[in-house]
Amino acid sequence: MEHQVLVIAPHPDDEVLGCGGSIAKLTAAGARVHVGYLTSGEQGSGEIPAGELGRLREREARAAVSVLGVDPDEASFLRTGDGAIDPHDLAQAEAVIRLVRQVRPALAYLPHEHDGSFDHQAAHQLAVRALDMAGSRNFARLGDPHWVPAVLGYEVWSPITRPAYLEDIGDFTAAKIAALGCYSSQAGKGSGQATHVGPAGLALAAHRGAATTGGHREAFSVLRIGRVLP
């Protein structure tokens, strides 16, 4: 039985920063990974117009997940407005419910609750709401109910205070850096703009390794833990 995994990302590149090493490790082990992007990150540049940037970042995302061993067709773009993620918006919740019921994952990743971005915090709340609702019999028009037994929260900008789970990504750091390199629109953006393409993208993983047993590790909060594999 194929192991299905769903990664929910607020913007293209969050999936690589937060759990890119884990994605590469999962696909190497034979898992099928699907990445759902809530927005296309179209507000992520002061120079490129939003419409053009959104299309560019979607192309970058497909290239990035391919580096991690994910079929580019397993990337979904929900196209919620960048900066407009709203956990109280039923239409947004329904879009994620539909995705969960289509993918039917045994494991899901989402930003952790206190990550240092308003969009990431809103994405966490939206994803938690949708994951709960996806397991109910309600909203039958969105597909058959599906309960995700294991859910992990990843860190992008803010370290988790007490991570409950650490994944050794030592054999997959090169894949993580190469995937980040696909996001050229996010590199060298100048003063006042965050940039994380290159070795800086491994900073948290290196810190986690230095603080535990060495190497590079991705850290996660545990929202649910249940049987994942048959």
C-alpha cells in the first residue's frame, strides 16, 4: 500500500524551508507526496508585478518539488490571495477539505502554530480547521470523509519552543538546498526583503542538529499521532 503524504504550504518555498529534507526522505522511501499551496506568493517581490510573480513562483514550485522527488503534477495551487489567508473563510476551508479528501494522506504537514508570519499562523489555523472537518460526514459534496491520523507542524521563520519530533535529514541536505535554488525569484531581493536561497536555508536544520545529536535535523510539533503505515 502506497504511503500518501500531504504538505500544506502558505507560499511556494515554505514547503522546502519547513520540511524539504523530510519530503526528499519520504519520496526516497517510496512515499507519494502531494503539496498544496494556499497562495502563489504573488506579493513576494517589490519589483515583479503580482500576476507575473504568481505564475513564476508556481513554475518554481513545480521545479523545486521535482528536485525533492515529487511528481510536479502532485502540486496544487489553491490561489488564495497572498496576504488574504483567513481561517474563518468557509470557501477557503472547503478548498482544503476537498484537497485532503482527494489526496487521503496518512500524514500531513502544516506550519506550526506560532511561526513568525501572519500568513503562516493563519495557514495553520485554516489547515487545522479543514483537517478536522475533512474527517466528518459533513460537506459530502467535497468528497468522502477522510481522517488524517498523523499531523506535524513545521518551522519556517520561528523555532518551535519544544519540538516533539526531529527528523534526521543528513542525507538530504543537498536536495533541500537544490530545491531552494529553484526559487530564484526569492534570491537577492535587496535591502528590506528576506532571502533564504542557498546555505541560509539550512540554518534551522543545522541549529537543531547542533543542539541535539549533530548533523542536520528538521523539527516539528506534533498535532496528531496515530498509525501511519499498515
